[in-house]
Amino acid sequence: MEVGAGLSWEDHQTRIITRKIVHMKKILITGAAGFIGSHVARLFVNKYPDYHIFNLDKLTYAGNLENLKDIDKKPNYTFVLGDIVNGEFILDLFKKHQFDGVIHLAAESHVDRSIENPMEFVMTNVIGTVNLLNAANAIWKGNYSGKRFYHVSTDEVYGSLGDEGFFYEDTAYDPHSPYSASKASSDHFVRAYQDTYGLPVIISNCSNNYGPNQFPEKLIPLFLNNIRNNKPLPVYGKGENVRDWLYVEDHATAIDVIYHQGANGETFNIGGHNEWKNIDLIKVMCKVMDKKLGREPGTSEKLIAYVTDRAGHDLRYAIDSTKLQNELGWKPSLQFEEGIEKTIDWYMQNEEWLKNVTSGTYQKYYEKMYKDR
Ligand code: NAD
Ligand code: TYD
């Protein structure tokens, strides 16, 4: 739609927005229509009314504006549809809005998909990150005061632990999946831009998140959905792999603290000291779901089906987040029992959300991923 002197509707809107927010701190959050990004955007929009939050998202299968419907009318929030792989578009966006900060979460995030299609992970996670770094560098060059590029990464870059030990900030990188290799690569580029150009960057590496709005391809929402629908629970290998689970809102508060208080060039590990063997966690989900669904105890456990293991499956992740706790005073607010209860209640109460995201192409994904296991 054209408005006035050759301006598109979008340009017109942007001009109005730009006039209004000229004195506000402008923060670009990438991937804020996704799971973690939506919780970060909600926290920032509500907690910092004098910031303007731009959500740049391509709306892949994992991006869903439904996740943000409680904040999408707020005056300090703007959604921008776009692909971080398109470098020209990204540079124009930075020139247009002159962001003060970037919190970069947009990514392809699922290990199983990375095994099927690694190039997509290279494009978004590596090229997309470098496009953002280039754009930030171009508009901030020589004037880094008050600027910050925050890169959100994963503990999976550190590889796999045995039965003992933890990942620390200085643990050597040893990624095994195309997903973790692409995130490791993006982390290296972020640090290289600091060392080479002086870009003010900060990185956090977080353990597995769980909570509302997670796409049901990841363990917890997938299994809750399957339990509810009486479908098999495909446990990879023997179910003995260990993950360290953190409630998503606690990840968002950690990002807030690190964005505002962390020093440039620092890395912070984020985790909940909450390790679970997959099979034990699955049994807890089955037990709670039996209760919520009014099923006989033990009914849902019968759905457990051991299937072929994931290729290159990391045995154990465990984060030491002492640095974040000691230096910036962050700690998780929820115990796991409370977090999993809240999560299960959310999925039970948001059947419509689950139905919407599991319709269409999701069915094809599910058949393809699980048919030969
Ligand atoms: P997600 O898959 O739920 O969301 C990713 C978002 O990025 C989606 O909204 C998607 O549309 C968007 N996106 C994907 N490709 C894009 C592109 N080319 N251009 C613009 N937008 C694009 O992921 P998540 O679980 O919320 O993870 C967010 C970030 O946190 C990722 O960087 C991930 O590596 C990291 N992380 C995730 C976890 C976890 O347990 N989920 C743990 C630690 C770190
Ligand atoms: P996932 O949620 O994919 O996170 P990540 O692999 O990034 O840690 O998987 C968590 C654990 O659950 C991991 O050890 C793989 C396992 N898993 C299954 O056993 N079955 C499944 O269908 C899925 C998706 C995961």
C-alpha cells in the first residue's frame, strides 16, 4: 500500500515510529517470535518502558507471533519481518533505526534438524550472525559508547561430559552436532569482531531451557503432547543422556542482568544446576500427566518406546554458573518441581497453541524424523 509522496505504508509507519522513539534506547532482539526470544522480549518491553524493542524475525516454523500477543500493541514494541541471512536488508535496517544494542537469539535451534539439513544451520547461525556483526560494526564504528552486541549461545558448544565435571567459561570448545558446530562458529566470529574491530560484545552459553511456548520438537513439549494424545514416546538410545534444565523465564532474567551489568568481552555460563537423566525426567512427566489427565498411575509410562539413538548424541551437559551468580548476583528463581508443574499446566491450558503449531508441515516433519527409528 502506498501512502503520500511515494512512501510505502511500511516506510510511513517507520517514520512515525522513528520520530516517536528518537530519545529512547533502541534494542534489536532477533528471533523474538521464538521460544526464548519471546520471553526475553516480554521482559524487556514490560520492564523498560523507555526502551524501544524491535523484534526481527523470519517467522520460520519455530517463530510464532502468537507468543507475543500480550505485548504486540505496546507502544515500545515493533515487529520487523526479515531474514538475518540477507546482509543488505540487515544493513539497511541498522541504518534506518540506529540501534543502541542487539540481543541476538535468531537461530536454527534443533539438533535433529541440523543432522538432516546442516546448511540451513550454517546460513542462519553463522552467516546470519556475521551479517548482524557487520551491520553493528558499520553503524557503531568509532562510537561504541553505550553500545552492546549480546550473542545468545548454548552450552552445547563445549561438547559432551562424562559422569563427572562441569562446563566452565574457559572450557575448550568441542562441538559434535552441526547445530553446536554452527553455534560454536558464531561464538568465534563474535569474539573475533571484538578482538579485530573493538566491537563491544558479550556472550552467554546456557543449558537446556523448558517452559511455555517451546516448539514441540524438543524433548519436553514433544513428550507432553504425545502423552496427551496417547502417542509413543520415542526415547533415544537407553534414555541415559543427561541434560541440565533451566526454566525459560530464568534464562530471560539472566540475559537482562548480563546485558545491563556484564563487562564487554565477557562470557557467562547460565544454568540451573538441575541435571536429569532423560528417562528419569520422562517418568516424572508421565507421572504428573497421569494425575492431570485422571489416568491410572503408570498408564503414560507404557507409551515409552526406546528408538535408535541420535547420531553423535552428547552424553551429558552440566553448567557451572558460579561466575554469573558471584559477579552479577543472578540465580534461578524456580525449583524444577515448580517449573515443570507450571510448564505442564501451560501446555494443558494452551491446547489451541499446540494444535496451531502442530498442524500442516509439522506432521511431515514428525513422520520423516521418527518413521525409521
Ligand atoms: P527457536 O527455534 O524457538 O526460535 C528461533 C527463532 O529465530 C524463531 O522465531 C525463528 O523464526 C527465528 N529465525 C530463525 N531463522 C531466522 C532467520 N534466518 N532470520 C530471522 N529470524 C530467524 O529457538 P530458541 O530455543 O528460542 O533459541 C533461541 C536462541 O537461544 C538460539 O540462538 C539458541 O541457540 C539459544 N539457546 C537455546 C537453548 C534451548 O534450550 N532452547 C539453550 C541455550 C541457548
Ligand atoms: P532436545 O530437547 O532435542 O535438546 P538437546 O538435544 O539440544 O539437548 O533433547 C533433549 C534430550 O532428549 C537429548 O538427550 C535427546 C533426547 N530426545 C529423545 O530421547 N527423544 C526425542 O524425541 C527428542 C526430541 C529428544
